[in-house]
Amino acid sequence: MSAPQTPSQHTRAELADFLRSRRERISPKEVGLPAGGRRRTPGLRREEVAALAGVGLSWYTWLEQGRDIKASSAFLDNLSRVLKLDETERRHLFLLAHQRLPPELGHAICVVPPLINRLINDIPSRPSYVLNLRWDVLIWNSAADRVFGFSSRPADRRNLLWMLFTSPGMRELFSPWDEQALQILSSFRRDFVRAIHDTDITGLVAELENVSPDFKAWWQQQDIHGPCQGIRHLQIPTVGQVEFEHTSLSIDEDRHLRLVYYAAKEGRPESRDFEQWLQQEPVQENS
């Protein structure tokens, strides 16, 4: 009876099986290669994968045979491209080869699952909205619209960061503005690092640097603040300053969609006034 495999041996065997299965499902035509004559196995040959991924045949063969060799993140990304792996398969490849998750490939997605729209509308007294990785506000409920005035913004400017740094009304709403804007910008910077290759996101940063001196100065300082403590202070018209607890929930990890939920602190007179204000007809919008 053979000795039991160690975890590392088992992982390498799983990696070998996974690579063979992905290689065999790709036709030469899909990667721009001539089909050639008869093939003994389906899909691509090892030498074709090695050439397309930019490594030697022997090295790739050892990897696919489950030998104990190390693969760089750059190579694994190249291999993901050659084998046409989706994001789930790419993460699986990294876990097998590195035993850790790969860096995220961030993109600004604009489609929200319908159930999420239903969810935030089921909580009409709690301002809630959904952001993508660029911080575009994709959907919102009536309470969030009343507080932040999303529906009054042009669709191409319905971006939380843009509103925060260019709208006088948002400066009045977030009080004190400087402290909270710095915290929010720090949170955005963490998302920016995940999507630094996305031209929509880098374009937003460049445009904000042109129009907002505050944004430009703070962005260039490269300050990283600690995680937000989940408290926001908003200056609500006719009510005054209201303290909100807020949280951010990932609702679709692959699409980088996040639901942001605000709740006025319980037991405060101003919180009860805020609830009443939500029920009244709006008399003005944020500018």
C-alpha cells in the first residue's frame, strides 16, 4: 500500500488534473493556431500552452505533472488568459498553485441583480444604495434619494466621490465635511488599488484632480486612514445634525458590488425627527 499523500502533494495532483482538463477543452482555433493534422488528445498540446504562456515546454510539463515547482503570479495570469479561465477558475488556479487568492481584477460593473433592488426598497426608512468599484451609485431607495438627492444628478455624475467633492449640497450634508471626506477618500483608495488598470476609474481620479483642489491635495498626500468606524454625521434640513450608523455589505464579490446601509442611531430625539422628516413632502433638493 502506498504512503498517504501529504497536503502539498495532494494539491499538486489537483493542480495537474485541473490544468489538463482546462487545456483539453480549448481548441487550437480559439487561440489562433491552425488545427493541423490528427491529434491524439483533444484540445491544445502542452507545447502550445507553454509557447502561448511564455515558458519552456519542460517547465510547463513539470507543472502539469504535479512536480514541486513554484509559479509566479505573472505566469499564472498568463496561463489564465491562454486557458480562457473565468474569474472563478482563475481564483481556483491561484489557490492550487499558491494556496492564496490572486489579486482582484477590478472592473466597474453597472448591472445590479433585481433581488437587490427589491431588498433596498423593502427598507424604505433606512437610506440604502448600491455602489460599484468606481463608486457609481447604481440603485437607491427613496430614503437615500431624499437624503442624498441621487435622482436629481445627471446619470454620468451620479458618483458618490464626484458628488462629495464637487457638490456644495454634499459639503453641507456631511458635517464636519473635512474629517468625513478624508475617511471616505481613504476607503475609495483601497478600491482604486484593486482596479488601477480600469480606465473608467483612473479617468475619474484625473478629472477630480482637475476640478477639486481638496481632492488633488489629499490624493497626492497618499494618506491612508484606518478603517471607518461606521459612524456618519449628516446635517438634515429642518432636523439638524443626525448621527447615523452605517455599514457596507458585499452583495456580489465577482462584480464588486456593495450595498451601503444607513440607520439613524436609536433612542435619539433627532433620530425620531429624521424619521418624521422622511415622511414629509420634500421642500428642497441637494445642489
